[in-house]
Amino acid sequence: MRWIKADLTKIEDIERVIEGVDIIIQAAATTSGSKDIVSRPYIHVTDNAVMNSLLFRAAFERKVKHVIFFSCTVMLQSSEKPQTEIDYDPNIELHPRYFGVASTKLYIEKMCDFYSRIGETKFTAIRHTNIYGPHDKFDLEKSHVFGATITKVLSSKDGKIHVWGTGEEERDLLYVDDLTKFVEKSIINQSVPYSLYNCGYGAAISIKKLVNNIIEASGKSLEVVYDLSQPTIKTSLSLDCSKAKNELDWYPETTIDQGIAKTIAWWKENIRNND
């Protein structure tokens, strides 16, 4: 493996890093936690639109064999049942908090489709759910809910953990190894020039239950304090991944409790020992 430092918002850097490449797994993005989504949403819009526009054009011009793009589920509305790839309704207004990043993801998905129609490059857009596991972001400024909760629980010194809102939000969480297996399956089994696939665990878990499961797995006895001054968006989101199962022979293999245990073990070995 060879690491190359590059700024993917600059075409000269893109051309340098894709030289001689036949498969691009595009997991690079300007991303961070909910704090930035609320206070600085523009950083998730501009950089990601620019880097992917330039990268896809370069892949098209150089006839790269396959581009795999990591999208997300931010454009989807709350639903009590798992959603398929065709359940997204563009006529329903996007949530105001996620309007910018959701619109950008939809644009990039369509750009994958566009370039697959005019060139020789195959494109896969992966509409994945919340990914967690080893090597996640665990600092409280940039981490998502899973990584932040792991850090809060394992670092607690006062016997308490603070959670924003009521914890009623429900999310579909996928262990990182299942995502990498999805990428492998798409490279091997995708037969069409472009396809959009859901990639998730297939069931939602509430933040409240997630926090309690992490506390239980940690072996600690902690009081959960819910900060009701913070907003609670009562939503539920999970994905129907039957398309990926039928076309790619992919399905998630790691349960949430197995994933929690593996992540805690990794955190203790790599984060705590580096403090």
C-alpha cells in the first residue's frame, strides 16, 4: 500500500493520485458531526461537490474501470419501515437541518449515473447508513453519535454520561467490516454501468438503547443524563437492502452487540493507550 497526500479539490492532485488506477473507491469527504451540520453546513456542500465533480470527470477522461462512491441516507425521510432505493420522494421537502448536505449527495449520485451513460467507467453509488467500528472518529468535536458515545462511556470519571435530547431518535447502524465487504461484492458482481444500492443493517436502534447497550458492554455502572435543552428530532430510519442481496449477494453479518464489543476492545487498545 502506498499513501499519497493530496487535496482532492485540486484537479492537478486528482490527476496525480489516479495515475495508473483502474478502480477508485471514493470514500474521501469533508465530513464531521452534527455540530458542524448545524453551525457550518457549507463545509459539507462546497468541498464535496467540487472534489467529486473533478474526480468523476478525470475518471471518465482516463477511462477508469470502476468508481465506487459512498453516498449516505441523509436525504431520506423518517419511516417506520425499512426503505428501498426507490422510496425516496423528491417532492417531499428535505429536513431544513440537512438540506445542503442531502442536496449535494443527491447531485453526486446523479453525476455517477451521468458519467456511466457517456463513458466506459462503471459507477456504484452506495447509500449507506451510519458506519461505526475501529478507526472511527472518537473525539467529541468531530465524531458521530456512536463514536462519541463510546468515548463518553469509556472516559467517564463522574459516573455519568450526558446525551443530547431524549434519545428517541432511531438509526440504522452498520459495522465497518460489512461496508468493506459490500465494496468487494460490488466490484465482483455488479453487471450494469450504474447502480444505486442501499447498504445498512436493516433495522433501527434508538439512541437511548444504543447508549444503554454500550454501557452494559463496557462493564461500567453509569447514570444517563438527558440534556433536554438540546433539540430532539423524533425520527426512525432503516434500509431495505434486498436489492444488494439479490444482485450482489451481500448482506450484513455483524450484529450491533458484536460490533459494540469489537469497537470497545479496539478503543481500549488504541485510544486509551495513546492518552
